[in-house]
Amino acid sequence: MKPDPIDDFLAKAAAPPPDAATVRAGVERAQSAVLGDLRPVRPLGSPVRSALLFLAAFAAIAVLAGLILGPHGFHVLSALQRVLIFSALCVAAAVAALACTRAMRPASGASLSFPSLLLAAVGFPVLFAFLFAGYNTLHFVHEGIPCLVAGLCVSIPTCLLLLPLLRRGFVLDRRQAALACGTLAGLAGLAMLEIHCPNLRAIHVMVWHVAVVLVSAVLAWAIARLAW
Amino acid sequence: MPDLESLMCGYQQADEAAAQLFIERVSPLLLRYFLVQPNNRRFADDLLQDTWMRIHKARHTWRRGEPVLPWIFAIARYTSLDSWRKSRRLESREIQVEELPERSASTSSSRAPDLDAMLAVLPASQREVILLLKVSGLSIEEVARATASTAGSVRQKAHRAYRTLRALLRGKNVEA
């Protein structure tokens, strides 16, 4: 940055350091509090390892829930649909897992919580519009509500299961952490629906399946906002 | 003299001398960061203690090879933000009194009003960037890490803040 008259002003205005007595008192108080509880700690593993843990939890829950409810949806998908949908789910979950990892480490880079939600909320409807047909709204709500409920029944416990992983670190911004966690949990619900739900009407998949991600993320964020 | 990174490593390994020295080296930086913010000035000492408690709880999240100061200031920033949220909640429950109590002398200083008045004009995000860059002496990349932002965004905020401050300073000089 180029030198500027404002630099000079800021340097002069903010120059006086805190007086020595204030600093001494602060240091002594901090030392007595910290040194009294000094134990060795093992540094958290690499961010990649943490992200893989989140990703493994997501995949395990989604596949397990899908298999328990029955993989009817998986059987009716074509090979191309399977490859594109599950690859997209892996990418979106990887971004959400990275967002969770960043949320649990101070100063780990720009927050990815909102971009990960945006990616899922915009990317999946576009992908589904490309892969599926059928915009008939007959029984739209009647068929959609059970999918939304089933998705949330997976995403809410997933969110609770992801919390202990998040607590291994130190969360500074709980709202961002909740948003990232809610998005990843919502993606687990969406993945379960792609394995289980045999309804391939575009409008149904675009609205009700993607709604699981949105509701899960917004719910987690709202709870964090109310609590803190 | 050991650098902050090796002191932080010692702190993680429960080396008492390293932890002691680390607190001695970092506390003045933190105190200065809190004192320069008008909203935090009165509570600077409490904020310092609160920040140390958080640093202590979070010390396992720092990894060797990463810069220490952005990690410290990210924690300090949220300590200050949480304190502000808490005081805002308390203020909303306060009962109005007939007369305002006298302000303590320690809340203002001779150099404060000008800087305070000028910084008050800036949006919170720009003010924060300017304080971290100019008062705490962090680099643009370090500020980006501390504020969970990108270097480009920090540069843009600093540029906008500079433009506003420059115009204000020019106005003040003309008045004088």
C-alpha cells in the first residue's frame, strides 16, 4: 500500500501504547489464570483430515439411511443420472465439509458456509432440471411432504452427530458453523432421498428434495442465532 | 529472543516459561487493540482476560507453520464482538434513570476524540480492517485470515476507509 497522509495521522493518533501498570496488571491476571491450568495439548490434525472425517460421516449416514429405507430411487436412475447426481453430491458435500473445518479453526481462511449453501441451493435444481423431465403439479404437495419429512428425519440427527466433530476444534462464529453443519446434514438428507425416492418428476426433485438442504441449513442457523 | 511461533509451540507443550513469555509478548498487542476501540475501552482489561481464556481453550487449534498473530486476533475479534452483543442485550433491558451518571475520567483521553470521531464515521467492517492494519500492525494477508475474509476484500475495505478518512482529514485541516 502506498504511503499516505492518513497513515501518519493514524500512527500518531494510535501511537501511545497502554501504560506499563495496566499492561503489567493484565499480564499478571492472565498468567495466573492460564498457568494454573497448563497441560500439554495435541494440535488438531490437518484441515484435510478433518474435512475427510466430516465427509465420511456424511457418506455413512446418507448411504445407511438410504439402504434402510430401500434403494428404490437408485434402481430407477440411469447410469448417467447416477454418475452426475452422486458426483455433484460429493462435490457439494466436500465444500460443506471444508466449510465445517474452517468454522472449527480460528483464522483458517474465508468462511465457506454461505457459498456451500448457495452451491447446493442453486446447483442441484439446475442439475435436476437438466436430468429429469415432468413439471406436472398433480399431487405435488401430497407427494412432496413425505420426502421433506424423511429428508429432515435424516438431516436433523446428522446435524447432531456432526456437532461432536465440530467441538473437537474451537468455534468462534457459531452461526457460520451452524450454517455449514446444517448444509452438510441437509446434503445427507438429499443423498438419502436420491437413493430412496423413486419419484423422478423434475418439479418434485427440484423443490422437495432440495428443500431438505435449505430447511436444514436455515434451521441450524436460526437455532444458533437464537441461542447466541 | 524466541519468536511467537516457537513460544506458541512451547505453550502447547505446557512449557511454563514459554507460556509466560508468550502472554507477556501478546498482551500489550491485545490491550492496544481493545483500547483503541471506543466501545471496548472501558472493558479492555476484562476483554483481555476473556481473550486469554479463549486462547487457552483453543490452543490446540493452532498448527505449527501457521501465522500466530492472525489466529490470536481472530479470537480477540470474536471476544470483542460477543461482548458487544452481550452489552447490547443488557442495554435493551436497562431501566431509564432521571439523570445520567457522570462518566469516569478514564473513558476518554486527550488523543481519543479525533481518532474516535473519525473512526466512528466508518462502517464497522472498514473500521476493523483499519485498526488491525494500522494499530495492530498486521499485513493484509494476516488481516484476511483474522477476519475470515479474502485479501482482495480487505484491500477493498482499506481503500474505501482510506478514501473516507482522507476526505475527513482534509475537511478538518480546512476548518483549522
